[in-house]
Amino acid sequence: MRRGLVVPALVLAIAAGCRPGALGRWAGLDPAVPPPAGMPAASFTLPPVSERVLANGITVLAAEYHELPLVVFQVLVQGGAAHDPPGKEGVAELTADLMRQGTERRDAEELAREIEFLGGNLGADAGVDFSSVSGEFLVKDLDAGLDLFADVALRPAFREDEFSRAQALTLAGIVAGREDPGRIADRCFQSYLYGSHPYGHASEGTEASVRRLKAADVREFYRGHWGPEGAVLVVIGDAPAAELQAKAERAFGGWRPRAGTPPPLPPPARVQGRKLLLVDKPDATQTHIRVGNVAIARTDLAYVPAVVTGTILGGGFGSRLIEELRVKRSLTYGASSFFSARRVPGDFRAGTFTKVQTAGEALTLTLDLLRQFAGEGPTAEELARAQSVLAGHYPLQLETAGALAGRLAEVQAYGLPRSDIETYTGRILAVTREDVQHIAARYVPTDDAAIVVVGPAEALAPQLAEFGPLTRTLPASCDAPDGPVAVR
């Protein structure tokens, strides 16, 4: 399953950006003990980056990286799952999956064999706002690796047999996801909060929408969204930047523009009032809870304070939710909160899971904590700890050429200055308690919230009665066009 760009709490940030064993002075600490506040922040210096916008509209960025004899490529285009046509949900992700399965010059077996011979990696992905192809090769194989990378990005074949295979795998994943209450909760929260907005469907689509797809739909999506206008190509490696830039320009300079560009996405509507959805899964032994509302875009000036806010409230051990729900009350093993920041406003959400018998108690405490935090903001100690966590781990999240390429492509695609990468730590440390309280008061849901609870409805409904009227549904209804939504 592909995800949109997420402003993660600590546990998510570590999982996404840090190598196992790369925690330095934190290695060996008891995970049940909150990290101390005030750990010094490491600095990050961006290497010199050359930039050129080609005649066809693609922006090429090149930088040198001499830690390892590698070269990394990434191309990112303006078209992810949010641009799936109605009724064809899942086509962006299926398109990305198939790009790695053969080109006009090489079938899937030939492509795999050549990548393996070079000892490289090459893959494609579809997020919510963007889709991308990335590759990594030894610098001695720069030309051969770039040829394979460009072939996948510019000349995918979308053969019928490979389409059928990828479609079957996607369907199997969708069916398997129905047995996971956590995935059901995330999926139903997404559709319940966003409704018919382009952010409202899962990136992998639904069983019905994926079954309807044909290879022609994938080809059409590629033609409409994979083009140089607004695209970003990043090349980072153990070679002179001028050489990397020149080779990248030759490989992608002939990419022909599309006929048109996708229209901008509308902002989603915020939920007004408390809207509660009970998703019946009779065989579930635990209850999964999600609470949230529409919040900020990636380009919002509130982005950095929002990162700090999400970390204080639900960013692993030491966070408010973990302390109250797990450490003090033993209601759950885990709880989290984060802002999902996208091209147009994404959402803030808090989530946890608990025994069926304690679902009402866990939801009551979660809502009480959100209300308290929105009204009072953080303590000085909570703020200092979150800033230490975020600032200390940030350089680790950019220590590989691939991670740096992804961050460069991201800020360029969102229209943000590259200086944001270098100044991120300083901006984290500059966040004040007043900044966090302002974000919390505005975006942490209290009276206005979408709430999704997944578990055996017969046991849960009596516990949820005190929270007001609820809508009762089944997991499959979250994928239906006429499924329940918080905003009509």
C-alpha cells in the first residue's frame, strides 16, 4: 500500500528514515523510558546543488555525494493516487507497479536480469500527490544505470500479461487487508473524513475499481500524468555534478510534454460537529480507534510547528497519548498522532487500539486528552523533548544519497525553497509553546471531529452511546461510492 506524504511522529520518522542501529547515543536505552530532553541537535549541510529547467519543463537537480561509490536517480511527476479518475481508483499505483515490469526495449525478464547484473536497484511508486521512479547503481555503472532508469521512466510497455499479473497481486492485497482491523480503521477513516474528495480513496483502489481496470487505462494514465511539465529529476552520486547534470539532461531532454496538465485539487471540507462511524468486524479481538479532521497543506507556514505538535501529543514514548493511555492506564500498547501534509490540506489524526471491553474508556480518555491539549498546549519539558527528538534524528534521515534525493525532489515539487532542508533543524528548535498551542487549538480535533471505531459492533455500540449518534456500517462499505461520509 502506498502512502501520501506524512508528517510523522517519532516512531514513524525512525521507521521511514533511519537505519537499524543508527541511533547513536540512544542505542541501548530502555524503550519504555522517555528520551531525555535537551540532547544537542546535529547540524545538516546541504551539498552544492546545480539546477536547470529544460525546454520541455523538467527541472534537473544534480549534487555530488562521495561517501560511497554510488549514483542515485529519482524522477518525480505531478500525478499520484489523488489523480485517479472516478471509477478507476488504483490506476496510479498499478501504473507505477507496471513500470518496473518491462519497457519497449526490454521485457520484464531482460530488465530484471540487467539490473541484477549491475547489482543495482530500480523501482517505481505512486504516492497521493506524486508518482516516482528511483534507481541506485555503482558509479562505475553510471551510464548503464541511467539508461535502465530512463528506459523505465520514459518507455514503459504495459504489456497485457504483466498487467494481468500486477492486477491479480493488487486484488490479493486488497482482500488480505480486510482481515486487518488496523488497516480497516485507516481505510474507513480516510473515506469517512474525505468522502468523494480525491484524497478519500485508498491508493491501491477498491476490489471493484481494480477489477474494472484494463491495460489501456494504465497506458492512458501514464500518457496523461507522466510527463516533463512540473517533473523533478534528481541525480546524486560520486562524480562531478557537471557530469551528472549533463548526462541527466541528455537522457531526459527529449521527453515530450503531455497534451495538458491535471487541474488543481480542491481543498477538502472540514468536519463540523462530532461524527462517529462504527465499523462492524465481529471477529476482531481488539478495537481500533481513529480521531481526526482536515488540517494543513505541506506548504502551510504551520508545517514545522505542526510536526512538533504531533510529536508532543503522539510521537512515541514520552508523548502525551502514550503516557496516559499506556503507561498510566494500561489501555493500549500503542498510540500515535501526526499531521498528513499534502498539496492541499491533509489531516491530523490520532489513533490507538485497545481491548473490546475498554473501547469506551479508551475513546473517552483520548478525546479528553485532545481537548486538554488543544486548550492548554504542551509543558516546557514536553516541548524540549520533542525538539530534541526531531532535531537529533533529522540528519540521520538524510544520511544516504537516496534519502537526500527524495527530500530534494519533494521540496522542489511542492514549490518550497531548498533552504528549507538546511534550516529545518533550526526552525524545529525555534518553535515555542505558544506556537504549539496555536496549532493545537486550531487543528487538534475536539468538538469537530471524525471518529472511526472498528470492532464487534454488538459489544461496542453500548459503550459508544454516550458519544452521540453513530453510523453503523461494514468494512466493505468504506470502499463503496455511496459509503458513509462525515461531510455531505
